[in-house]
Amino acid sequence: MSEEALDLGEDRSLLLLDDDETFLKRLAKAMEKRGFEVEMAGSVAAGKAIATARPPAYAVCDLRLEDGNGLDVVEVLREKRPDCRIVVLTGYGAIATAVAAVKIGATDYLSKPTDATDITNALLSRGDSLPPPPENPMSADRVRWEHIQRVYELCDRNVSETARRLNMHRRTLQRILAKRSPR
């Protein structure tokens, strides 16, 4: 997609929600070059305030923020502006969180690191085409990690309840959840 050929529609408002200030500023600059009218938020509270006061046409929300979960902002956006195109970003890519994000109303889900081109393509994609199958399937460690993430999401991100259901010690589960996903 060339930068001039983007069809953003009448409303080009874009909310960027991420607590990584450097990434946020770099992404905002790149998205402005593509024609978006960017508003930045560095916390769930700021994201909810913008989503309530000025619901944007587009949004890019980080999943894990210092003051909470980006999915809380996705819920507010869905309520205030049902046609908002939302992409959820995370450094902790997991099938369970992707499913949760899409169920709540996200348009797409991308794992970090990602760039402005991937994000723009995700925001503007309208097709229902499926991606090609993976070249390298998940490892056994990754499958285990995905299962833990799924149970964690099903337990509404309650560590104690998840540990009980998985029959594992709560601290062990906390250590697993704090780490990045295995390859």
C-alpha cells in the first residue's frame, strides 16, 4: 500500500494506547504520515477517557499496560463507537488473548514487534481471507503455554482460580504468566 492510496474515510481519528512512550511517539509519527489524525494515551485510564469523550474511527491498543488491561478500553470503544476498527497489540502473543480480544470486538490482533505498515494493513483490512498455514507449527512448550493462557482468560485473569483449575502452585503460575511466550 502506498501512503497516498490509503482510503481512511471521512473520519481519520486514531487512538494509540501504549505505555511504552518511545514506541508510542514513533508509531504516532508514522501513522500521521499515513494520514491518520492521532491521539495518544499512555494508560488505560487515559484511553477510556478519550474513548468516552471522542470515540475514534480507529484504535490501536496495547494489551498489557501499567494500570490495567487494554481490553478494558476496547470494551469502551465498542460501546461508544460500534464501527471503530480496533487492533490489539501485545508483546505476550497468545491464542487465548487473541480470542478474548476478538470476542470483545477487536478487528485484529498483532504481536510485537510490529511496524506501522502491518498495523495500517490490519486497521484497513476488510477481507475475510485466512492467512496461509504456519511454516513451523507450535512447539510443545508453546502449546502448554497457550493452554495456560486460555485457562487464565477463561478464569477472567484470576491467578488463584487459574492455578486451582490447572492444579499448580499459584506462584509457579505467576512466574509462567510473567514470562514471554516460548517460540
